[in-house]
Amino acid sequence: MSPDKLFIHLIIILLLLLPITQAQNNKDNIFPSDWKAAAQEMVQTQIVERGIKDASVLTVLSKTARHKFVPPDMVPYAYNDRPLPIGEDQTISQPYIVALMTELMGLSGTEKVLEIGTGSGYQAAVLSPLVAEVYTIEIVKTLALRAQTILKELRMKNVHVRWGDGYKGWPDKAPFDRIIVTAAPDEIPSALIDQLRIGGKLVIPVGKYWQELKVITKVSTSDIDEKSIIPVRFVPMVHPSNPIVEEDLN
């Protein structure tokens, strides 16, 4: 092959590869530069259109960098309306479910909130600007440490992370105005009802094979009101496989 023909062939190959390279670069660089546009689109097309109306919740979701809470290989999918793996057989909940559960809490901005199941830290990050204090418990220490690091980097000073057993709650910080659980127990843990303030709400998925999202309102020390919202699918809420020494990570 003559040098001229070889040169032409090389040019053609480069031209063919250029769109692939550009697409890969766009995929790699879409965040953080374009994440706000992606978050806005997520809110409008995936959350508003499915009936979420609370303006404060919608605003916070549009301003929360979900891509910071997922592994690097999941970043291109961070603003899709689906759960994503975060390691340790756990997931970050889909944005619509985060929005729904947050809206169901009926927040005014003054609440002290307990979250069971820190996971990636995304739900706690959404709650942070909406409430006074967030106390969040994670049973998997690696996830708790990772979430605490991210939340600290984002300067969410009102979020307090504990490595511990969510079934026990956080009794020394009780009572709580709201409790949100992001893993599904077979039955509602009694300790969480005990740690809920009278008039407070617990938002929790319940069930083993068939799960329902429920809102529990504590009417009195001996009475609760229970409402089923929608069928859901969450990872199970588990007890520690070995005894753990609970640790506040802040």
C-alpha cells in the first residue's frame, strides 16, 4: 500500500473512532458540570409527573447531587428513576421513592428526624435542608463511614451518623418528631414506636415477600394510626450477624 493510501486509511479510521471517543468523554464528563440540569430533568419528568407536589421536597431534590452518592461506574445513571447498587448488597433508592417518603413525612422544618438505613447517605442529604436535625443509623460500617465522609464534604452539619443496629433506634436522642426507615422489616420494630413523639410519624416499608409502604402516626402512648400507601420493594432490614459496639461517627 502506498504511503498516500495508508495515510487516507488512517484518517478514515480516526474519523470513525472520533464519535465513539467523544461519546465516551461526554459520558465521563457529564458530571459534575451538567448534574444540575440532569437533576432538574429528573425532578420534572420522574417526580412531578408522578404526583409529588411538595415544593420544598422538589427544590431540595433538584439541588442534591445524587451522583456523589453512587459508585463511579453508576454515575452516568445517577439521575435515572431507578435504584442503583452501592456495594455490600445494598442500593440507593430510586428518586421517586425518596421524594414520596420525604413528602409523606409532612415536614415543616423544625423536626428532629431519625433515619434507619443510612446506605449511601442520599436520603439523609435530602432531609438535611428540610429539618432541624437528622440522626441516621447504618448497620454496615463501610457504608456508614462512606456516607459520613460524603455528608461531611457537603457540609451537612445537622446530620449525625451512627454505626449500629437500626432495630434499637437511637434511644439517647429520642423522642423523634419523624422516623424514616429505608429497609423493610417483617414487622414494625416496637423500639421505633417507643422513640416516636406523640403526634409524630413513622414512614416505613413493611413485609418479607410482599412489602407495603406505611405511614404510622403515634396518637398516644398506647395507640397508633396505620395507613398503607403503595406496594414497594426494599432490601430487608437485618439484625447484625455478630454483636457490634455501636459507634457515633461524627
